[in-house]
Amino acid sequence: MNKYKTLISNTLIFAIGTFSSKILTVLMTRFNTAALGSDFGTASVLQDMGNVLIPLFSLQIVDGVTRFGLDKRYNKKDVFTVSLIVTCAGSLVLLCLSPLLGKIPGLEFMKGRSTLVAVFVFTSSLRNMCSQFVRARNMVKLYTAEGIFTTFTTVIFTLLFLYPLKMGVTGFLLGIIIPDLIGSLVLFWLADLKKFVRFRGLNHLTSQQMLKYSAPLIPNKVAFWITNSSDRIMVQSINGKVLSSVFAAAYKVPNLITIVVNIFLDAWQMSSITEEKGRARFFTKVFYAMSAVIFIGSSLVILICRPLMYILTAHGFHKGWIYIPMLVLATAFSCLASFLGTVYMVEKHSINNMVTTIIAAVINIVLNLMLIPRFGPQGAATATLVAYFVMFIIRVFDTRRFIRVQFNPIRLAVDAGT
């Protein structure tokens, strides 16, 4: 099959399940904000903390699963077993350390919930690892179907815990943990993953190569989280829970763009690794097609951001629409930078991925400290935009050392101005 047809085919398969399920998650924002009120910011921050702990204690092995699982030169039993061992061992270490998290200055909000966050890290890491391995085996229909199933169970459990049981922030986290665990078990059963577990005869060279590839992506993932999520924590610390909750709700609208782009990037990762002939031309054509779609979509979201905020959030959160235009632009450049990041994945230059992301994270933190005290959440949104723009520009030039993606600034500016 033509490589462009393969890319489109995989994108459509992922879109059928992922788009509908992710949109449903975004629509849940209205119910979550109504049930949690000012605690919505705290719930979002706890989820963010869990997401930043995942790469630290899973050694970001999930990226190794994707890269090495798609590579026919590696035995899939070795790839899956290594990732399973790392995920379980890391989660056990975090569980033992979890009582100490709430005692760290600045993390007092985790007191009484740190163990739950540790369980969140385990179930999320396990499900993500299993689903990426299934995708690496080209079982894209199962990958998509499980995504739909887990989303619907998340909606059911979240509504159950927040409304009839009124469990607040704890219920919000349980509404994610239980579906992730169920999703992992479903994948183990339907994909017969147990046959890929072998502790005897494990290829230690594969283990070393996977860890060598994944290790630099730990600070990369943490730095990406800092750029993407630290502003919400800093807004809560500087401006309080109310503004933090409004800002967290505003973030859900740009997520619509991220959802669409991530669907494509899932398919693109598979094509970028497996298609070697004419790779530079392939990357260039896809880059410009994607950038045009991103900027047109961003313009539409900005145009309707105010009514979207009224639809997606409960009363009291509607004023968050004023932060959306800046966040949408930040998301656009984040998506373009993520596309260029696949160059590092293909060439196994994860250190370059890490360095460019850390630069953006440092810029984001410095600007947050300068702008949030004066401009509040709008300052945080501006800091995020600048950080992602700088990351994108650096990657444009750095990735040309590996794959010469042709970059036309005038054409890109025209797309951005649409």
C-alpha cells in the first residue's frame, strides 16, 4: 500500500475511536466543574502531579515500547517483558515513597491522597504500556476499541463517584484509576499479552538499548510537563484556587486541537519509522499539510472560544474564555514541535529531544515567575506560548542534521495568518 494511503488509513482508524472518546472526555468538563467547584483546580493539579511522576518511576519506558516494538529487528517478547518489569518495579518504589510526598514543601495538597496518586501512576503506566505494545503489533483496531471502552468506563465511574457517592477529588481520581486497570486487563486478555512475558532467556542487550533510549526522555517528559502544566500549579500558588480552577477549565478548549493532532501523530509515528525510502520528502510534505490544518483549526477554535466555554463548563468558569486565544496559539506550536520530535524518535536521538524540551521548560518557568504575579493566568498562557514557539524554532534547525525537512518561513507565516 502507498505510504500516504497507509498513513491516512491508520489515521482514520485511530480517529474513529480516539476522537469520539476524547471529545467525550472534554465534554465531561462541565460535569466535573459543576461537581467539584473550586476543588476542580486541586483535582487537575493532582492529576498533573501523577502525570509528571509517571516518567520518573516508569523510566519513560513506554517510548521504548513504541520505538523498539515497531522495529522488526527486535524480539517483541524482550520488548514487552522489559517494559513490564520496569513499570511494576518503578510503581512499587513510588508506592513505598508516597507517604513522604505530602511532606514536601509546596506539595501539601497531596496529604492524604499521595498513595492514591501512586496507584494512579501504576494503572496509567500499565495501561499506556500495554496499549502502545498492541499498537506496535499493528493491532490498531484493538488499540482503538480499547480506547473507546476505557473512555466510556471512565465517564461512568467518574459520574458515579462525583454525583451519587459525592466523593469529590478522591472520586475524580478513582474514576480514572479503575478504568485504566480494567483497560489493562482487557488488553492482556484480548491481545494474549501473557505469551510475550518471558523472564528466562531475556535479551539483556535489548534491555540496555531500550533503557538507553528511554532514559533521556525522562527529563524530556518532565520538562514537557513543566511547560504544559506547571503554570496551573503556579497560578494556584500565586493567584489562588478560584483562578486556578477557571484557568484549568480554559485549558480544556485547546485540548480539542491536541486531541485531533495526537490522533494523527499516533499514525504518523508508525509510518515515520517503517517508511525509509524518500523519508525527507515524506516528512516535508506531511509537515506542511499538518501545519495548514493546525492553523486553520486554531483560527476556528479562537473564533468560537467564548460559546465553547459556555457549553463545556459550569457557571462561574465562563470567564476563562479570555485565556483561550493565547493557549490555542501555544498548543499550535506545541503540536508542530511534537511533529518535529518524531525525527529524534526515528533516528534514536532522544538526547536532542530532551535538550530542546528542557530549554522550553526553563523559559516557561522564568516567564511564569515574571508574568503571573502581574498578569495572572494570562501571563501563564503567554509564557507557555513563548516557550513552545522557541522549542519549535530550535527543532526546525536542529532536526535538519538528521532528516532535512524543508522549512519555508513565508509559507508557514501564511498558514499561521489564516
